[in-house]
Amino acid sequence: MGTPISIEAAGPRLREALEHMPEGETLEIVDSGGEPMALLVSLRPSPGESVSAEEWLVELDALAERISKAWKSDRSAVEIISEMRR
């Protein structure tokens, strides 16, 4: 998983953290109890580095697999977000 950062610390440091993250690096936002709240993935390529669409798909599939293994809810993310938006 990515580098954990508390939600409290993320506010003032988020922009700086994201600007220095290499492509594909993740940043995990956790609550005050250390429970994951969000996973941010850097999409900004490193200078001079080019990534093919196939490499992106492999990375995204690996990320989807990690998220799937860690998912603890009986409901999908889409169901949870839909409910939050009501």
C-alpha cells in the first residue's frame, strides 16, 4: 500500500506530497485511528519517462486487485458513493 498520511496532516501537505510523487506511487489517507479513508495514485509522469497504455493497464489491474483484496464491505464502492450522494 502507499505511504500513509493522516487526514489532519494531508490538508496542508497534500499538494507538496502529490507534486513529489513519481508516477504510479500511491498515498494512503488514514483517519485519526489509522483506518484507511482514501488511496491517491499519482498520474504525473516523471520527466523524460514515457509509459505505454499497456503498462498503465497492468498497473491499474494490479491496483484493482490490491483494493479488491482489502475491501471489507459487502457493498460495492459504487453503492456506497450512490448512497452518500442521496
